[in-house]
Amino acid sequence: MIEQLDIPAVKDRILNQALAGDSLKTIISQLCEQISGPLEIYRMSIGMPTLHPLVEAQSIRWTAVDGLDMIHSEHGYSHRQDWLKSPIFFMFENELQYLRYRLDQPGDWQQFPLLNELAQAGCTEYYAMVISFEAGFYPSNDNRDGMLASWATNRAGGFSESFFEFVNALKPALGIVCKLADKQSTTVNILEAYLGKDAGNRV
């Protein structure tokens, strides 16, 4: 239950980790391990575009079964069928700030292969939201700087209201942590492109 979580303490911890230079992978892994039990989370995913000569986007995916995995999508991934048939693409195409589906009931979610897989794994609800790193709607032609986060639960009856209370409270801190990681990654990529990998990392 959410009563087991000190929300301000969770926010302070991930912000302090980001300021200390911990990797986004470490921060998200520890966050998921801490909140997955009390909030009955089966899966969490975070995705962001990136400025890199070989990688167009990066994402972190955690599941209760497999733990954490870092995924790098090469340029051109936006033409792949798995992306075009994903709930995230649907959000972007329809300019939605959030998406919520009950997976234990028939519905429009059945058009998405990912959500069918989650339902088969026993998940009962899926929720996704976008977080802009700039003022204005994300994503748009004027704002490509932001992230998307999604969660799935296998709790009977779907997410609890406590889950949404926690996510809404965590949203600003989560956005700041991911923005810092994104800016650091962009800086490293630019330095490596001009100076080489070894010199870029040292700078």
C-alpha cells in the first residue's frame, strides 16, 4: 500500500541521486524495486528521444519478471511495425497527454500487440503519460524535448487511486531526473563526436 511509501522522501532520493551523478538506469532500477510492491506494479517504461549519430531514442524498461533493460532504437525505428502499432505511437499521433486502458475488459486496447501481451501476462490495467521538458505541448513540431512514462499492473481491478496519487506527485521530480540525464547524454555525445570517445569522456 502507498502508506508504506514516504512520497517526499522518494522524490528527494531520486533528485539527490541525479545531482550526485548516478546513472538514469540505476535511479530507475532502484525506484522500481522500491515502489513495485506497495503499488503492485508489473511493468514500468520510460522513453526519450536522443541526439546521437546512431541512436534516435532510448528507453528503460523494468518488469517484475525480468528486471531492468536498457533499449536503444536506431535511426529509422519510427518506420517499424512494432512502433507504428504501439500505444505510444497512438498517443503521439492523436496528441494525447495520457492513455489509460483496463486490460481485464474488452476494449480498444486490443488493437495494440504490446497490451495484448501484457494482458496475457496477467496485467489488468495500463497507464501512460507524457512529460514535456519545455513549455507547451509535447511532442509537436515546435517541441521535441520530453519523455514518456508508462506503467502496467496485475492488481485485481486495475490501478488503485493511491497509484495515481503517487504518480502525480512524482511527475515533476521524474521529469527533472530524466531531463538531467538527457542533457548529460547529449553533452557526452557531442563531445565524443568532435573529440573522440576517450577524450570526450574525459572532458
